[in-house]
Amino acid sequence: MTDPELSRLLSCLHRTPEDDLLWLAVADRLEEGGESERAELLRLSRHLRGMDQASGPPSGARVAAESRIREMIAGGVKPCVPELTNSIGMRFTLIPPGTFWMGSPEDEPDRSADEVRHEVTLTRPFWMGVSPVTQSQYEAVMGKNPSYFSKKGGGKTKVKKMDTSAFPVEQVSWEDAAEFCEKLSALAEEKEGKRLYRLPGEAEWEYSCRGGLASKPFHFGDTFNKSQANFHDSGLQRTSAVGSYPPNPFGLHDMHGNVWEWCLDWYGDYRVGPAADPMGPEEGTLRVVRGGCWISDSGSCRSAYRGRSEPTDRVNDLGFRAALVPPRKS
């Protein structure tokens, strides 16, 4: 049964996501409703935001808090985060502004030289797709389904007798993904709601993937397994329905594995020093892709790993998720 007061508090956070007292009121309401672990998860997640993220090894208090959060997520505790659902059924979760260390420490296994660690601040809240765009969502906007792992796709024998409508769309180029966001924004109900969609920036993507957990290569911890994500070791040899694996603390699914995800940025070296709301180079030849896929080894699924691809590429391990950025306040 829906708790009207909890729904009201979460709706208020849509307008004032920086209000710490309001977040704590949500936690109190969860506890009053008998959801003590969800309340603890929310309080710990908010507490982490107030901890200094040192450039060196994380503090013992931070490691302990992150470990407890991972333990609860692994145990099936569902994050309580503000969500919205648009006119075609796409779900988005609110990502609060914050500061984090983007990239990886020099001792991280499988680290690449282009993952230079640097401090990044995202100054504005935004909404991130809870999952990659699905085949049914893409078809609803674009009028076609190019996916390999679909009823009529080249990989149809791999998904025989399966309903792939909730599988991620793949075999979409960067241009296809950008066009989807434009056409989605132009739908009557989306225009009425003043909702503008685009691909997430690379910094937005990594911040969202980490879910506030800074000390490990994956939001799951040092490693992950086939019960947590769809990657090479899972043995599926195909994509899988979005949301089949546990979320991160921001309520996002499939940030590790399933399909690579296009980002807005051109690929290039990170800027030197701290950055606020960074974007990639103004021009380039390759676009950033993130997250790894169903055929990737675990090292390529790390939060900091930077894939790249030609913007015209259409392959069966590459999809995207959409971001929704609120209009600036006048």
C-alpha cells in the first residue's frame, strides 16, 4: 500500500533535492512505517555525502559506512529515492548534486592510463534513467527496433520464445541515441511537462554509477559476480531484461554490464585539476561509452573504465540510457 505522506515528501524532494532535513524526514517516515533497513540505508547514504572524500585512501568511517550500504543492497534492501515516470513509461531517479573523485587510484586492478583521478563537482541535480532504454521504449519513439537480440533480429535464436520488449535496445549509433532523445523531448506530453532529454555526460554517468560509494572499483565492491550483473562470466552470451539485477544506492540498474552505454562527450584526456560540470573536448573522432556489456570481462565493467567508439557504430553490445535535466530556475 502506498504511504501518502511518504509520497508527498518524495514529491517535495523533486523541487528541493538539496534539503537535508527533508531527506531525513523521509528516513523517519520509512522507520515509522516499519521499514527500518530502508531508513538506515537512506541515512547512511546521506551521511556519506557529508564525509570528506580524500584523494588518498578512504577513512575507516567511510569504508565502514560503504560496506554496510553494500551489505544491505546485496540483502535486497530497496533504496528510497525520488522517481518520475514519463509518458511512455520510462522511469527516472533523482541524482543529487555533489562532489566525487572521478577516475581510479593508481593501484586499482585493470586500471588504464586515461583514468587519471581528479575531483569533480556536479552543481545541479538531474534525473537519470533507472535502466538503459528498452526495445519497446525505443520502438515507441522511433517506430522501429534495430536490436540483434530481438524477435526479428540476427540473434533471434538466442532469445527464442523470450519477450525481449524489456531487453535493452542495441545496434544503435550515437546519432540514433541522440535522435531518440530529441524525438522523446518533442512528444506532446513531454513538451507540456517541459522535460528535455539528452545523453548523460561522462562525469554524470560515473557519478551515477558509483551511487555515492567511492572506495571500490564497482558499486558492488572490489568484485562482482553473475548474480549481480550480466557480463562474460554470466554465460548468457546475450543481453538480458533490464532491472534483472540489484540496483545501486541511487536506484539505478545495469550500470555494470548488459550493454555499453553511449555518453554525450567526445573521448579525450581529462582536464588537469578539479572541475565543475565538466564536458569532454569540443570535437573529436570517438564518443565515450561506459559500463561494459554482456561479453565484457569484469575489468571493463569498472566504474572508472573509459570505453570509446565511433559515433556511427551499431553493434549488439552497445545501447544507451537517457538523462533528464531540469530547466534552470529563472
